[in-house]
Amino acid sequence: MENALVVFEGKEIRRLWHNEEWFYSVVDIIGVLTNSPDPRNYWKVLKHRLIQEGGNETVTNCNQLKLIAEDGKLRETDCANTKSMFRIVQSIPSPKVEPFKRWLAQVAYERIQEIENPELAQNRVKEYYELKGYPKEWADKRLRGIAIRQELTDEWKSRKVTQEKEFAILTNEITKATFGKTVQEYKEFKGVPKKNQNLRDHMNDWELILTMVGEKATTDITITKEAQGFKQCKSVAKEGGEVAKNTKKRDRKKNW
């Protein structure tokens, strides 16, 4: 999920890595190119016209994939891969189409580079945060946190935890044990403006460190106890969060 957003001309576009390629939210791209007050309706009309013009293959190639909506929930959304997206934008009368096509081609090329050299992906994420005004030291911790999170989710997947809902519950167990709040409660506490924004992007340095401690401890305990399935992993997630909580207790002078 950490790479689930890309930015074109200052506007965010949701995407999902699916079947070994990126799929982009059609509605988001239409919103960027047209500035329409109702991009969903714009897409509905355009989709109907494409079908009438015999371009139903393009429409058919739009997969219904689950992306994070404004309410923070995963909802099915029309998504298109790079090839289909090129066809769709050709039907949109906008001066932004040609710059967008060049941008889309560059994003696809960068993904190929990142597969060959994963460090490039980390560098781009770091640049993204620094461009948004985050301090370099904070960005370094955020990137380290992404790596630790990936290690944990990979471990969960290998232990028969596969559903998005289960991942959310396990994450809540760690967060509750660490900070005494669920992810949503902590978002409200931190004043995160949008439900689909990542809580970690609003954490200070020590909050990021505690989150890393909780998730790293959960990974290590999961391996040591050879936890299997959602129920056992849930118990371990709470233990990992308790490790972070105890770390916090040992130094109350920090700005938690």
C-alpha cells in the first residue's frame, strides 16, 4: 500500500499492483485531466460512448479492483493498466492528455527499473517525502518503517493470513497495545485530515520508532513461536505491541 498513490501535477492517483503490473483508478485520472466536478459520472458517460463506438474491449479491460476510498474503506473501483489507460485518455478532450501520456509511460518505465533495482523505489519514496517538506531524518525512519512493515506482512502471508480485513485487525492489535488506541482512534487523536491518509505520515520520529519496534517484535515472536493462522498471529501481534509499550514506559521523557 505504500506505493498505492502517485502524483500528477500535484494531484493523487490511486493505483494497485495486480497481475505483475500497475492498474490505475480511471475515475482519479479523469478527475485530473478534466477537472470535472463529478468524474464518476463523466466516466459513466464516456464508458457508454466507448461501447457505442465499438471500443468495448477497452472498457472490458477495466478491472474492478479494491482501492481505498475517501471513507477509508476498500471499495471496488474501475481500474485500467497502462495500455488500456492510454486508449481511454485518447477519448478525453483535454490539453493535459499528452503530458499525462508521457508521465504514464515514465511511471511504467520506472517500475521496470525498480524491479531490477529495488533501491530505486526507496529513493523515489524518499524524494517524495522530502518534496512534501518532511525532514530527511524523518524520511529515513519512514522508509525503514516501510521495510519492517513489509517483512511483517510477508511473514503473515506465509502463515495463512491473507484477507485485508485480517491484516487490519492484526495491525490494530499492535497499535492498541503500543499506543492504547486503534488505528482509527489514533488518526482522530492526531487530527489526520482525510480517512484514506496514512497515519504514519502524521507521526513524529518517536511514534515511528515505536511502531517499528512493535512490528519488528511481532515478526520475531511470530517466527520464534511458529504462529500459524489468524488466531495465533493475533495473539502474537498483541505481544509485539506490548514490547513497544514497555519501550515507551522505560523513557517517559520522550515526546510520544
